[in-house]
Amino acid sequence: MYDQGRVGLASIDGKTFFEPCFDSVKCFTWYCIVVRDGKKGLANEKGKMIVPIVYQDLRINGNRVEVLTEKGWKELQGIRLQVKRF
């Protein structure tokens, strides 16, 4: 969903998870990397923010989330993504 150049997230059946408030969204099977004001965070398929939108960059490496800080790439402790199989 879009509104005035912002992107939101909704389920396939139309349930709104986030009103349009992001600059961009890159969705994978179960997670979306969201960008607002040049910072990145991570939302899950249920519309819950699991990593706040405060990082320079963010990547998913297997079931781990890594973020770019001033000191380089760092794994976020305490966050393990569930890799779901079809």
C-alpha cells in the first residue's frame, strides 16, 4: 500500500499491519526489511517489528540478523529467525 510516497504493509487478505510510513520495503518469505529516513529495521509476517528501525544497514544471514554499526557488522544477540519450510 502506498500513500504520498510512503509504503505500508498489509496481508494478502487486506489486513493492515503498518500504515504507509516507510521509504521502502523489501520482503522475503517471512520477513521484511523496512527503511525509514535512511535507517533499517525488520518486521515479521505478522506485522510485528522485531528489529527497530535504527540501523545503517541490516542483513539476514541464515537464521541470524546482522546489523551495520560504526564498528562494522555485528550479529544481534537474542534474535533467531525461524526458517519455515513449505
